[in-house]
Amino acid sequence: MQLAAKSPCEGLLPLTIGDVTLTEDMPAAMTLIAPYKGRKDALSKALNAAHGMAFPAPNRATGKVGGRAIWFGRAQALLIGPAADPSLAAHAALTDLSDGWAVVRLEGDQAENVLARLIPIDLRATVFKRGHTARTEIKHMMGSITRIGPKAFQIMVFRSFSETLIHDLKRAMEAVAARG
């Protein structure tokens, strides 16, 4: 018997309802970065030199498509995309989380309205701007949400909750589309 790797959302996405599309992002690597005491500034410089982005401030993300550093809790960031440069280990603990999270992208004119049914924070573009991120409840799961474009969000939950996330997003997408 041979085992085959599956993505967290395999067979469930892509999905388009109304003007909102839900797709799976599959970053090459996901590394939790926790700076050693007193090393945050040195880590930020090393991260910028190695990957072209600074260590993010609380509730912010740095970088762009293909490589982001997302605030992931007190004194933690998640590097998504490139494998962490080994030089970062001099300044921070590095933990590979690549197989532990499902990452999806929700995009469209009504994306904010879809998420308003599931997330208890204000995601309007005037408040939650591009590069803003939050660790928050997503219906009944804990997760991460980051605005990555004017009408686009990256949503992350533990891999084991991927099917539940897609179910909840699909129901919210259907409800918003029915109003339209």
C-alpha cells in the first residue's frame, strides 16, 4: 500500500457562489518564528536581508504574494511561502508548521459580508486594511485572517478543521448570494 499526500482542502475547492470565490492556497513552507529575548530587532534585520520583509508588528503582516510574515500571537510570526533561511535561527526559534494548517483565499465584492457572518471583528476596508491580520474566532474555530487585497482575505485554521471551515464559508456565501 502506498500513501499519497493530500492538501487540506483536496476535493473541496475551488468554490464560487455569487461573486465570491474560495480557493486553496498551498504555500511551499510555513515556519513559526519566535524571537529570542532581546533579539527581535536583529531578527527583523535578518528576516529583511533573507526574505525582503520585516518582522511584523502586532496585528500586521509584511511581505507580499509568494512570501509573507504574519503576526501570529505575542512575539510570534508565521513565515508563509519560502522556507526559512537558516540564518534566522541565530535570532529566533524556528518551528516548521507546513502540514498543520489549511490556508484558503476568499475573494470578491461580497467577501466582507460573507466573513461578517462568521467573524466577530470589523473587517471593513476602512478599519481592517491590507496588511492587517488577526487571530480570531471563525464561527466556532480559532484561526487567522489577513487582508491581502482590497477584496481578498487569507484565512487559516488548523488542518483538521479544513472541511468545517469550507462548510461554514459555503453556507455564508450562499446566504449572502441569496440576498443579492
